Amino acid sequence: MTVREILNDATRELEAAGIQTARLDAEVLLAFFLKCDRLEFLKNPERQISKTQLAPFKKMVSRRLKWEPVAYITGRKEFWSFTLEVNKDVLIPRPDTEVTVEEVLKVAKHYESLINELPPSEFTGDNGHAGLDPASRLDSGRMFTLRMRGRNDKKYDETCKIKPSVIRILDIGTGSGAIALALAKEIPAGKITATDISAAALKIAKKNARNLGLEKHIEFLKGDLFAPVKGLFDIVISNPPYISATEYEMLPHGVKDFEPKIALFAGQTGVEFYEKLIYQSKNHLKEDGWLIMEIGAPQAEKIRAIMQESGFFENIDVRRDYAGHDRVIKGRKR
Ligand SMILES: C[S@@+](CC[C@H](N)C(=O)[O-])C[C@H]1O[C@@H](n2cnc3c(N)ncnc32)[C@H](O)[C@@H]1O
């Protein structure tokens, strides 16, 4: 059979089962089976493959016909700038979560710029360390209030709070490690802790960290929310389970029957994890630290209200994803 015929057959079968992404799925599975790029075989549609050779591909298509997600069939998923290993113990990372990563990067960049923009020899501090390189002094993790003098000798009469040169970030419910790994890759000053209640999920996250050479940048801990962590963080990030009891029953077959319930189901209302994260993060964030959470699109106002009522946060802000849905909420500890 030619590649063209194989793809047409598989697409027809998948379409008949009601799978809307039939053609794309057929191509991704065939590329995985042939261990090549999709473009490679699309450029050569007359390439011949014998029927006996095709048996493993047929098996993959029949798994997809039962609505198993393509990522579980291939065991991998693209996220950010890399490919992650995934299995049924972890949520398949969604493209929307890249928006969450972008939001964390914005906040982290602010910390980095505070460190980098300090003129090394042109500031005087209230701690008797004037003239030292700021980064070397900031490792201690203490906050400094400085009167700064600008690079062009223009005096700032401005008092600013300086963060430590190491940005401590906590990713709660790391799953495949998607968020923690993207942050580890993008934030050189990041010291990242990633937790999950699922030992099986952590196994995959650690494997992904090793595969990407990022294992030295992330500490993985098992436990319920903040229970396994020590010390204070500059940023707490989480994409927690947020599906309510009613929504769970209505999830698409491919999600409900294959992705781990522990990664999806939050409880009766769907905001249970947000309530805990908002109230518990207070004791784990540094002064001015940020809580950043991925949210289900219709939950933004409810979660904003919980953050406001807690009285722990200011600068509460919601960011939309590229489809225009509310996707990320953040707030700075008062
Ligand atoms: C929606 S998934 C997010 C996975 C990953 N961060 C991502 O964005 O793709 C939620 C994760 O939270 C974990 N989880 C569920 N309950 C938890 C708890 N009480 N404490 C810590 N992690 C929990 C699940 O195992 C799952 O990996």
C-alpha cells in the first residue's frame, strides 16, 4: 500500500468514529510509526509499505478508534520548546498551559531585571554594604531597601525592594513536569521545586527532567499541596484539578476514560483546590511573592472573589489564552 492509501484509509475509519481531528491523528500516528517527520512522508505519498509491516500502525489506529488520546498512544507530547514523555499517570499538557508559563516568566523577568539593573557600584544601602555587587549580597534571601543612584548619575530618590538573585519557584501538581521544566529552561536564576501527590506522575516528571538535562534545576517532592515543602517562595504556580462533579460527568470520552481523575476532578464546586492554594500559599510566599494559577475559563470571577475575600493578595489580574478565554489568575501577596 502507498502512504497516501494508508492515510486515506485510516482517516476514513477515524472520521467514521466521529473523531474530528481524523486526518491529523492519522498523520501523527503514521509519522510516529515510521519514525520520521510528517513532512517527510507527505512529500513522498507513493512510498510503499507492505501490509504485514503495517500491523503495529493498525493497532495504533484501533486504539485511537476507542478514543484513546494520540499522546498516550505515542507516549509523547510537544510542550513549550520540547517533547515530553507522557503516560496514563499524567495529564497530557495542554497548549493553554503555555500561557501560564508565559505569565510566570513575566513575573520572573521582573525579579531578574531588578537584579540585573542594579548598578554594582552606584548604590548605597541601608545595611552598610554600599558598593558591593548586588547579586552577591542578595543570595542571603534577605530583602534590602536601597536608595538608588541611576547609571547616568541621575539621582533616584526612590526606595526599591530587591529580591534575592535566586528566584524560588514552587510548581504544585507538576504532573508530567511541563510547567516546572519550561521554567527551569527559561529562568537561569530559578530554583524550582515541583510537587505532586501522585508518585506515578512524579516518576514521569523526573524522567522528563533527566531526558532534558534539567534534573539539577528541579527538586521533586511528593505530597499534598504545600505539605512537603520548606521555606518561602517568590512565586507559587499551580495548574490544579478544577473540574466540578457535574462537569466531570460531561467530559469528553477521550478525557474522562483515559486521563487520571486525580489530575482533573476537584470536588463538588470545582474551586476546592483554589481555595486551599489561596489560603495556604500565604504561609509559603515571601513578602510581595506571587501566586499564579491556571483556571478553567468560567471560574475567573469566582476565584478572583476568593482571592479578594482572603485579604492576602493585591494586584489581582486575569489573563486570557489565545482563544480569548480567561486562563490564568495571579495576585501579589500583600
Ligand atoms: C491539572 S493537572 C496539571 C499537571 C501539570 N502541571 C500540567 O499543567 O500539565 C493537576 C496535577 O495535580 C496533582 N494533584 C492532585 N491533587 C493534588 C494534591 N492534593 N497535592 C498535590 N498535587 C495534586 C495531580 O496528580 C496532577 O498531576
